[in-house]
Amino acid sequence: DAGVIQSPRHEVTEMGQEVTLRCKPISGHDYLFWYRQTMMRGLELLIYFNNNVPIDDSGMPEDRFSAKMPNASFSTLKIQPSEPRDSAVYFCASSYWGQGVNEQFFGPGTRLTVL
Amino acid sequence: TQLLEQSPQFLSIQEGENLTVYCNSSSVFSSLQWYRQEPGEGPVLLVTVVTGGEVKKLKRLTFQFGDARKDSSLHITAAQPGDTGLYLCAGVGSGGSNYKLTFGKGTLLTVNP
């Protein structure tokens, strides 16, 4: 398996622009998580889905952030409009709860820089 | 809010030395995980500890879960340059929140040859 795939790997944009991050989870996994990592705050959970349904979005910082999962093999995280404080590395992770072990498999991340 | 404090934040040692890093919380977790993250990559799970007092070994790495399930430690024996990376602990919630992980900020370990 190719693992969790994220695109783009790097994104540089200007304040006010719309940014869309993409994730393809591992096939067969029923949970998908979006995280943000910064030096100041560490790794923070933004939102997670179970069987394509958003379960907990309490970590989404503001209405400027939105996430969708239209099918089991694709999810997006959108920031509109973007701000410099959104600069961070965004990770997508997936897991399969069938074995009762919460092992999350992370993608390589998207490094976002908002100028 | 459940918080995990990791110490030290940074650690730079010479190859062959031993080290211990710590993960502490005021909250009880159903289990605790340790991940290692290398530059430009996502975290990778090393181990999950579930029972209070549990000790798990992974080659030169020894993980311990505190009796009260609030803290954990990671001990590395004879560190090697390949051990360099960011070590993250993550607490697994209980009940309806057991799908959520709460991460510490990590210990950045550098092992110099």
C-alpha cells in the first residue's frame, strides 16, 4: 500500500487567498484525521471523520476552515481566506478501528506558508 | 482539556549514551502511544502502552506507563544517529473520545556520531 497521500507537499500563498489541501487515506481505513503542527502549539487535531461523516470538528480554529470527505478515498481541508497565522504543517492521518487499536497512519504533510 | 507535557524539549547527546524522556499529564488516559517523527515526514507509531505499570521493549527502546496511567517514559540505551528525531507521546481518551489523540509537543533528540 502507498500509505496516506497528501498534496501538495508545499504551498506558498498570499494572505486572503483560498488554499485547498488534499488527502487520500489508506484503502480500507474508516477513520480520517486532519492535524496542524506548529512549533508553538505542537500537533493539534482539527477534525476527524468516520465513514466519511464528520464526527468532531471542535479543533477547527475558525469558520475560515472547512473540511469535506465526499468519499472513502478523498478528503479536503480548505482555508478561505488564508492568513499568515495559518502557516503550519498540515497532516492527514487514517486508521482502521476493526482491530480495536487506535494506530493512526500519517501522511507526509503539507507545509503551508501564508505571506 | 487533557494536556501532555514532555521533557526535555531538546536533547543533544553523543552516540552510545543512554537517555530518558518523559511525558506527564494531570489526566488519566486509557492508553498512551509514542511516535517518532523524522524531518519532512509524518509521525510513525512506535508503541502503545495500555496497563498501568506496563513496560514494553522495542530493541534498544524501553517504554513504561505509570501506575496511575498519567505519565510515561521512553528510555533509549546506547543511542545511535538513526535514533535522531522528534519523539511524541499521545494520550488516548476513553469512552466516546477513544478515537482522539492528545499529543505532547515532543522531545527533539539529536544523536551526534
